[in-house]
Amino acid sequence: MHTIGRINKSIYSCITEDIVTDEVIITDNQLQHILDRHPEVYKEVTDYLNDIISAPDFIIKDNNTIHCWQQIVPPPKKLRPKRTLL
């Protein structure tokens, strides 16, 4: 089990008012699920977990769990200036 961040309870109050803690955890099984079923985005998703829980696009309640999603737009790659020799 890994702590990945803290939530703003007011964002998630639309699902339930009974949120006991603001700590968000992810289990090894959940990480393995991402790796097994979505290997192409594993690194990106794990890098953005705190951002996803802080500002989710969608929130769904499921058996005492909240699932949240966010469209991830990676930052643009840095462009190197083109040099021209005169």
C-alpha cells in the first residue's frame, strides 16, 4: 500500500459525505492492474497520480471506493533553437 496524496474532501463530497480521511492510497494490486492492462500509460499515470486525485475529470463511486479519472496532457517537449550559420 502506498500513499499517493491527499484529497480536497469538498471535491469528493458529491459522492459521499462520509469520507473519513483525506489520505489516498493505492495498493500493489492496483498498480499491477495498471501495468498489466495499460502498460503503455503506466509510467505516465503513476507520475500524475497526485494531479489526478487533486483535479479529477470524472468521479465514480464503487463499493466503498472512489474511482477518478483525468485526461492527461503531457507537457510539450522542449524545443531546441535552430542554429543557422551565416
